Amino acid sequence: MSGEMQKIVLASRPVGAPVDENFRLETAPMPTPEEGEVLIKVHYMSLDPYMRGRMDDAKSYAAPVPVGGTMEGSGVGEVVATNSDKFAVGDMALGMFGWASHALAKANELRKLDKTMPVTPALGVLGMPGFTGWYGLNKLGRPKAGETLVVAAATGPVGSMVGQLAKLAGLRVIGIAGGPEKCRIATETFGFDACLDHRAYEDARSLRKDLADLCPDGVDIYFENVGGKVLEAVWPLLNTFARVPVCGMISWYNAGALGGNATSDGLTGPGLWRSILVKQMSVNGYIISNHFDLLPEFLGDVLPKVLSGEVKYLEDVAEGLENAPRAFMEMLGGGNTGKQIVKLI
Amino acid sequence: MSGEMQKIVLASRPVGAPVDENFRLETAPMPTPEEGEVLIKVHYMSLDPYMRGRMDDAKSYAAPVPVGGTMEGSGVGEVVATNSDKFAVGDMALGMFGWASHALAKANELRKLDKTMPVTPALGVLGMPGFTGWYGLNKLGRPKAGETLVVAAATGPVGSMVGQLAKLAGLRVIGIAGGPEKCRIATETFGFDACLDHRAYEDARSLRKDLADLCPDGVDIYFENVGGKVLEAVWPLLNTFARVPVCGMISWYNAGALGGNATSDGLTGPGLWRSILVKQMSVNGYIISNHFDLLPEFLGDVLPKVLSGEVKYLEDVAEGLENAPRAFMEMLGGGNTGKQIVKLI
């Protein structure tokens, strides 16, 4: 393959919310696959909140992206050159291609996709975000019919999966989302019992008041994917034996390694521990990449529900690699409604 | 039965650490068992940290003792009058008899004890504290050979059970206790690999330094039974996938419903949640009274180990009901070495 490829690199580390200057579009010579590799032309790339963490030079569960390095991320694309007998030119594959127009990939690190099906769900409802929601809800949340669940980012790919599966399991589901339009989608499209617009509340206390009205029997599962004001609002409403799967804290991602200036009224030291003890809570952090052994179980459960329409999904599509940074920054601010992807073809 | 009985009532609610004036010794007419009841002459009563919580008028997992009410607690005693065909005079039983020389009890709420065996273990190593350690370690701690466990109050009935069972399971076990004598007992009697005297450290940071030296591979299970300085010291040493069973926080019990002035450097809001997420921790509060369905499994596992001497236990025996408040107050300050009981006969 001759010609050039494009990629977005980390130009500098952000302080707080990322800005344009933290990203740079570069071109590079088109690479050639070595033995066992294929060259991918990326069709769609995924934008996910966890990528914000990779931009920091902090100790975390994965190494940071080096300054000057290509932003990491998964995508779906077409094999355009192959040096592996596992893939033919024209095959579609899912892999970690980064924010780039093309990528070299080891054949044994790719998942081949069915070309007769839409490929973008592999990045969302049937990919890492959907799997994150499914795992956290079922393996850590242990839902029981009649219970009440609260989940934020309700229309996003994780929150909408959690809420829909919980509804199918017979729970009362209250969503929290940013703006009246997302709340409408949470109830009308995704079937949540109710959804509160966190932007309409000045502080955690006022949000808690309305949430308490919507949860007359308290909250049994709080699926933690945002942190901040929502966590503060929900915490005192948790019932005895409450379960709190923790998969993310997007509201704190721009707060400097989750530290410092973020406040957390009622969630400090002894008070928090007292709740965990007295209410016999189960608080479990998890990172989905450590649970890929359960991917077949997830797909076996959820794929039929997606095909039947029982589980719906929404995608927000930005166009063009050069617009990926802007779409990413907007997503961190809650600008997206569904799964944020970038179309590169 | 004629005559009088003695009991210790809650004279007033403590502010901070309990003092003599919070307790009062009273006499009452000897009661007579109604249908289905027995009258117990208490031989030994148990003193446990959870009783401090019952003295507060705070929302908790159990109703507070009313002012003027008899202090609650379990004990072992002899049936001296019976109005039930389940118990004969002379039988020994375990039950919630309170801080009292005698108690009426419903026959179906008692556990009959084998008179040919020592009865005090039913209050400690084979009772609620031992069961608390066993449940938390096995069901929430999920120990694996080669891992490292840290437990405080190492010579107490919970900590010594946790440590000994963990050693039998092939873990490296580091204890923390108050004073050099308890540390000696933790290693020599209970077989811990090492034990640190928390009183020898000015703050969590200095304790953490020595603990880190003793845990070169980090800490996989922190069995939380004290809170405060020990929790602060251990927290940053926890490994990815660490498990934290939470059964008590005795160091905070006198701090006003665990709130207020207790500090917790590094354990506030976002930082703590970041740890839970990034390290994929499992933090589980539990109260053993909700798990009595597993008591047979516990006894089936541990009773043979106690009989064989694989699991050892220590008891601290105070003499006389009138000395129960003093023994209780000393226990909250760490004055006991093993399981604290009061001998009433």
C-alpha cells in the first residue's frame, strides 16, 4: 500500500478539560503488514470516556498515551492488505486501531465481523460499552425483580444498556441525564420509568429530593458511571444490601486525576465507611477488559435482544478524523446522546 | 423462682467514649417464664464492640437500647425454670440475655449447648465473633494461597480467626495490634507472619512505611474491623483486585456516629472512589446476623479446627456483673487481648 495515512496524536497533556491544542493531526507513510499482520482501513472509530484517563500521566490501570503518540481507541475497519491467512482483503474487523485512518494490526488480536450485519454496534451496544453495562449490572449489581435501580448518563451506551436490561429483569429504573431531550429519550426510547435532568438542579441536595420522590422504596442498585453530583445525590438513598458497581466517574475525569477540587459532601471518610458497613453495601470497581472471558455469555444474552428490538441503541456519528478531538471534548461535556463514534469513510 | 435479679441498664447516652455514669446497676423481681419460655441464670456474658453503637440514638442496623433499658448482649447460661418442653432445668443455652444475672427467653430463640464441652467458646471462637471472621474472610475476602492479608485487632476473637484461617489457606498474614505483648501473641500463639504495634506509630504514614516493608507484594485482602489510622495506612498498599470485607470500625465508634472529627487523609471522596475503580476493588460491608443460614457451614468447618488446636483462641474474663461496664469501656480502648467475657457465677 502506498500513500499516506492520517492520525491524531496527543500534542500535550491536558490540565482539566482537554482543549484543541492537546491534539494534533499528523500524516505518516502508509505502513506495510509484516508476517501475521494486516493493514486496516478504519471505517468507524469509537470515542469513550476512558480515553480521558489515558491522556494523563497518572498511575492507572493502563499506561498513558505518550506525548506525541497516537490517541488510543477501538474501531471497525476493512482489511486492505494482509500478511496473515486468517484475514482476506475485504474482511471487516474490530480492533484497537487508534485515532487513525489506517492501522497495522496483528491478526490474532482482531475480531472478525459479519459483513452482512451493521458493523457499528460492535463499538457500542454489542461492544465494550454494552458489555460494561451488562457485566456490571448482572455480575455485580445482581438485580432482583421489584428492586429500584438508578443509572446516570442514561442514554449513553452503558447507561441505556443497564437501564434496558434492568427493565427486562423487572426493576424500577430511574435514569439521570443532561437535558430534557435526553430524559425524553430515556423514557420513550429506552423505557425507563423516569429520568431526571441533572442540569436542572443546582446541587446534589435538590437532585436528591426529586430522586427520593421517584424512589419511594429507596435505591437497591446504583450503577456508578459518573461520580460527582449524582453520586452525592444517590448515596443517602441507598438501601440496606445496596450494590454499587463502579465502572467510571466521568464527572471527575477532568478534575486532575480525580483528586483535588472535586467536593463530595457526605462522602468523606468515616461517614462513607459507616454507610458501607451499616447498610452492608457491596461496592465493586471493575474494568471490563479484565472480563473478556465472559464476552461470549454477553453476546449470547444480548445479541438476540438487539436483533429482536428488546434492547435499543442510539449512535451519535461525527464525520472525519479531523473532527474526532472536537467530538471527544463535547462528549466529555455530555454533548452526545448515544454512543459516540466517528465515521472515517 | 423467687428473689431478685440484677441488670445493668443504660443510664444515659454517652458523648464520645462511655463513662461510668452511662451505666447503672439495678435490681428487679425475679421473673417467671410464661408458656414457651425459660428462665436462664447467666453464667457468662459477652462484651462486643457493636454494643457501643446500640448506646447511640442513631439510625443503624439495629434499634438503640432505650435509656433505662437493659444493655443488650449474648450470653451462655443454665435453665433454672422452664415452661417449655424443649428445655429441662439444668440445660445450658446460648441466647440474647442482656447484661443481667437472669433472663427470660423464648425457648425457640435459644441454642442448646453441649454440657460436656466448655461453654464460653460459644461466645467467641465458635460464636458471633468467630463466625464474623470466617464469613468475611471466606465469603467476601475470597483468599487465595500466596496472597497477603492484613487484619487489625489481631489477637481479638475476629482478627485471630481471620488470621489463623488465612494462614491455613496459605496466605501471608500481617497483624496489627495495640502493644508489643499483643503483637507477640499474634505471631507466637496465632502464627501470624508478623504483627505491628499501631501504638508505636505517630500517624498512618509511618505505620504504612513499615507495613509496606512487611508486604513486599502489596495487600490483597484488608479485613476491615477498626477503621481510622490502620485503614489510612493500608489503603494505598492495596493491590488491584483487592478485597475489603468491612465488619466494623471500632476506632471510630466513639467519634459521634462515626462522623465529625475523625480525619481520613487520602480517603476522601474522589480519591477513594478512584482507588475503588482503578484497582477494581471489592468493598463489602456486612453484619453477621444476616447470615445465620451459614452457621452450620461455619461450625462444620471451624469446630474440628478448634478441637484439633489448629485454630486457637484467647479469652479475657472479668468477674461479676457490676464490673461489666468497666470491662466494656476498657475493651473499646483496646484493653483486652482476646475475647472479652464476664463471668457471673
